[in-house]
Amino acid sequence: MHSDLIIRPVTENDAPRLLEIFGPYVEHTAVSFDWEVPSPEAFIEKIHRITLLHPWLAAVKDGIVIGYAYASPFKVQAAYCWSVETSIYLDPQYQHQGVGRILYTHLEDILRRQNIVNACACIAYPHPVSIAFHKSIGYEECGHFHCSGYKLGQWQDMIWMEKALMPHPKEPQPFIPYSQLSNCFSNS
């Protein structure tokens, strides 16, 4: 079904296209709690900062990025290094076609190689499509924060969803930064 879809690491050269995808989410929805679309320079800096530790992947069809997903630190304290926050953004014309599931499958495979145990998603509420998507891939709601952000002229709720990527060991294996992994992609 998606034999022409390539999943690969994002590069700084992807920033303009990633911003084309991300911009409408910022400008017209509460999916992102950002108020302004970041500059290309700020977005490139974010790519570099995130990919030192965690994966940021692009879904490419016919040479064009149609969506992306990444993991970022859940919190900064050392005890949280086995937990990440996941984020996903798709070009609207490619939603509901399995691209998000494929992106998250690749993302979670890499996270497991890094010895990440927990994935968390912060979702604007209500957003039934995103909630249903995350439930369909194994996430469960674990928290609801009322009026936690102000955007689009109103207070917005958010929910947290979580997924265990592996059984919780008595003691976790050492975290492996993404920049130290190799051979993550056989289809690029």
C-alpha cells in the first residue's frame, strides 16, 4: 500500500517543507500551542538540538516530505531520560492513509534501540482524531489538564497519553543518544 513511501531522518534542508506542514497547525489550530510559526533558522536549530539525543523522521512520497514525527525529552532531569514526548505532523492531504502509523512504527523502533521505555503524547483536547489515532497504536490516556494553555481566543485543555515501548525493567539499560546509533534505515 505504501511501497513508494520512504522514511528517513530529517535534515536541515527539510526545514522549509517542514515549516509548510507545521505552519497551518500553528496559525489555525490548537494542535500546537505555539502562537507564531518559527523562523527557518529557529527550526533548523530545533532539528539540531533534538537529533543530538532523539530521532526526527520524515515521510517522503515522490520526493516530497508529506509528514514528520520526532521524539523530544519528556523532562530535563536525568531520571526521565528513558521517557520521551512524541510529536507528529502530516500534510492534511495525507492524513487517514496510514502514514502516521508508519512514521510512529519507525520512530518507536529507534526509541527501543535507544533503550527508551516510555513514550508520551500531549494532545489538545478535544481532538478526537488524534486521540483515536494514538489509542489505535497503543497509547492510553493518563492525564487531563484543564485550561492549561491559551490560544485562539480561549483556554485550551490538553491530555497526556502514554505508551510503554517495552516492559519496565528492574533497572533500565543505559540511554543511547540518537546521534550514536547507526544503521537505523534500510529504506533510505
